[in-house]
Amino acid sequence: MPHAVEANTIAPGPRIWQLYLVLGFFQFVVSLQGNIFPFLRVELDISYRTIGLHPTAFACGIILVGLLGPRV
């Protein structure tokens, strides 16, 4: 007996691809910070604590958008 194809398969539409791109860009930005911050710290002569404020602010902004932003 052949297997029937399910009618409820999910086909990624344009909205899903946009979300994939946004998540990919987010991951790129997060990964890029770790590579750039040591050079900025030396060049700008700032402490490790001060350079750590940027990722903290970035994470707080993401949390706020997640809490207050519209549902997708």
C-alpha cells in the first residue's frame, strides 16, 4: 500500500524566508561583536567592563522587543 502524502505539510513562504534572514543577520551581529571588541578595547583604551556594556545593552534591547513587540 503506497504512503499517502499529508495535506498539512508546511511550505516556507516569503514571510518565513524573511524571518530566516533576520535570524541569520542577528546571529552574524552577535558573532561579530566577539571578534571586534578586543580591537576596539585596545584602540579606544577602555576597560573590559566598559566594553561589556554594549552586549548587555544589545541583549536588553532584544528582550524589550520580544516583550513589547507585536507577535509574528
